[in-house]
Amino acid sequence: MNIRKRNFIIMWFANFLVAGTMTMIMPFLSLYIDTFGDHSDAYVQKWAGLIFGATFVTAFLMSPIWGRIADKFGFKPILLINGFGIALSVFLMGFVQSVEAFFVLRLFNGVVTGFVPTSLAFISSQTDRHEAGKMLGTLQLGSVAGTLFGPVFGGLLADAFGFQYTFIITSAAVATAALLVLFGIQEQKRVKKKSQANYSRKTIISSLLRHPLMLNVLLVTALIQIGNFSIQPLLSLYVAQLTDAKEVAFLAGLTFSATGLGNLLFARQWGKLGDSIGYEKVLSFLLVLSFLFIVPQAFVTSLWQLIICRLLFGFAVGGMIPVTTALVRREAPINIQGEVMGYNTSFRFLGNIIGPMFGGIISGYIGIPAVFIVTGALFLIAFGLLYVARKRTTIDFEDFLKVNEQAMK
């Protein structure tokens, strides 16, 4: 077995472990907070929101920094720092006695939480450009499969063994993923060519914000997460409106998992298609499909209709992350690929932060169905922006960087 294939297989299983175990603790965050004392429902709900979002805030700030370090020292050291860092923070979460300490640990968790995005960047750097979409789509299946089973397994563990042991088991699983990287991954050193330029952080940021195609890719990356997270906190309420069944939590989980199943079935196919006909074309098509599949969710009258719509939405939205990552892989020079992908990851976490707030505000003023309609409109706007960007982009991002670097001197 060659090095690239072995690296890919190990990263697939590591992603499955990390994504699955990190979502294990999501179902009982608010219940865990309630064990810290005799608190009101309003207090618990407020802190649950803050603690849930804290990780994404620090992850948003740290992703480009980790990417820049990876460009200099390699991706494997960053994967190890992230893996063991996550394991340590989650382990300590099982022993906290106050909501403030829990909040601080979630902030620290965000500092080192980029394991899955870093693994995408690592495999991308080791993959030929003509098959990046297929490989990244396949790799994403590991994390998607983990997120499908994680919440269910975590809930079962919490019921059977208690919250503390669930944190310990989660920590052990993430540490196992880090050990797989430590002993199984062999990173191929990138030899820097004399012709490769050293771009300053200012040049890279300026170029990303001014290059029409790359800027639009960043915006679409954030939009994907906004679309996913805007309805997540509200889904159980919406399910409760559509059914008289008592098992609302289970049915909400089933409905949410339908999107993940759609991801699982089609992510690789969309990436492979992007390799063949172009990532911009596939991304444009997926944005239109996302619009067509998310808007009807506002008008369903029964739960089975919502589940089918969520499954179809998963077909479309599941291809966007591997396609956008492959597009960044194609455009970014190899010596700054980690940093550029770090900014792309930051926009993903920005979407994670904005999504729940966006959905809450829209639903508060207009109602939950309106969240689907407004989110659908955003996908349509993104399609329009991408269409314009494709028409306006006359220079590759690497050439744009060189011109921008000269202009800043």
C-alpha cells in the first residue's frame, strides 16, 4: 500500500472518531449545565447557547493561524496538537463544577478544534489536482458518518453511565484518533521551489477579499453552515408542530440525521463530478438544488414530508464542502495552501456562529417556516454572486497574488 492511500485510510477513520465523539456530548449540554446547581430554565438556556457557540468563536480566530503554521512545519504536527488538545479539554469537561469553568474549557476546545478541517487540507495537499474533489468527498464521508451516529450513541452512554463517563469515553476516542495520526501518518515533505514567493499575511487577506471567485467561495462556505445551523436549534420545535407523537426528541434527531444521510450518499459523487466538469459548475448547480429543496420545508404539513425534504437537501448541501475545498486546492499556491484553507475554515465557523442567531431572529419575528424561505433566498443570492464572479474572474488567484504583492511593495 502506498503512502498516500495509507494516509487517506487512517485520516478517514480518525475523522470518523473525532466527528462522532465530539457530537456525542451535544445532546446533553443543557442537561449537564443543570447539574451544576439549582438554576432556572432561562439561566440554563442562556448558558447552553453561550457554551455551544464559544468553541466556534475561538475556532474562527485560530484557523488561519494553524494554517500558516502548517505551511511552515507540516500538517501532521497541527493534527497532533488539535487531537490531543481536544482530548484534554473534553476530559477536563467531565470534572468541572461550574458553568464558568465549562465555558472556559469550551473556548479552549475551539482553539484546538480544527482537526477535521486540517485533515481535509492535509489530504488535499497530498492529492493530485485532477482528483481532489473525489478524494475530499470520500474523506468527508468519515466525518459525516461520525456525526450521524455520535448524538445517538452519546445519549445512550449518558443514560447508561452518566455525563462524566461520557466525557471520559469521548476524550479517549479522540486521543485514539490522535495516536492513529502519530503512528500511522507519514507526511510527504513539500520541497519549496526557488520560484515560489513568500506572501505576507496582509497580501493573502487582501487578495482573498478582492479576487471575485475566491471571495465568493468564502461566502458560500459560510452560507453552507448558516443554512445547516439556522434551523438546528429550532428543528425539535418544528417537528413538535408537525406531529402529536410523544417521542419528539427522537423524531427531531431522525429528521436532522436525514440531512446527514443525504450527505453520506452523495458527497463523493459531487466531488468526482467537479473533477470532471469543473468545480464552479457543480457548485452553481448545488446552490440551485439547495434552494429548490430547502424552501418546500416551510410548507410541509406532516413529518414524513419534512424528512424527505431534509434528505433531498442533504443530497445537495453535502457536495458543497468537498467542492469548495477542492476549488481552494486548485487556486491556492502550494506553499500557502494551509493558510488559505484556514481562512476558508474560519468562514465555516463564522457560519456556525451566525446560523443559530440568524434562525432565532427570523423565527422570533416571522415564525419557523420563514427560516427555510430566507435561507433558500440566501442560496439563490449566492448562486447569483458565483455566476457574476465566474464572469468577472479573468486571472488565476496565484497570478492575482503576485500582482497584489508587487502593488503593496
